[in-house]
Amino acid sequence: MSWLYLLLAVAALAIAFKTATAGVMVVALLAAFGLLLAWLMGLLAARVESRSGDPTMIVDPAELIRLREQAEARRAAASMGTPPDA
């Protein structure tokens, strides 16, 4: 979708260069700038989204507490020399 903004920005620049009136040129240049900015923001948003982690992999607090308790039990069992429970 963001590539469509770039295409429209190029079209607006073409209109700005081909027109004979100053008013249309200013409007077309402002539209081209806005569309170019929208394309850039869409490109950056896609990059950030691709680098973000999977939200389904977030550990909830109850699971985190359970994992900490298991780790503490393993450490205690290792220090006592007994094999940890599975």
C-alpha cells in the first residue's frame, strides 16, 4: 500500500511540472510532499513491524512465577546433589 503513495507522489510531481498556473503547481507540490511523507512513514512502519517480536510469545506473570519456582527448585536440588524433578 505504501508504494501506491510513492506512485501518486510521482504523478503529483509530474502534474506540478506540466502545469501552467502557479496555484495548481503549489497544490500539486504540497500533495507530492504529503504523499512522499506518507510513503516514508509506511515504509518505516513496515520495517518496525517486521522487527517486532511475536506477541503470542509473551509470557504472562503466572507462567513467569512458575518458571522462576522451577529454576529455584533446580538450583536447590543441584546444590544438594540430588537430581531435579522433571
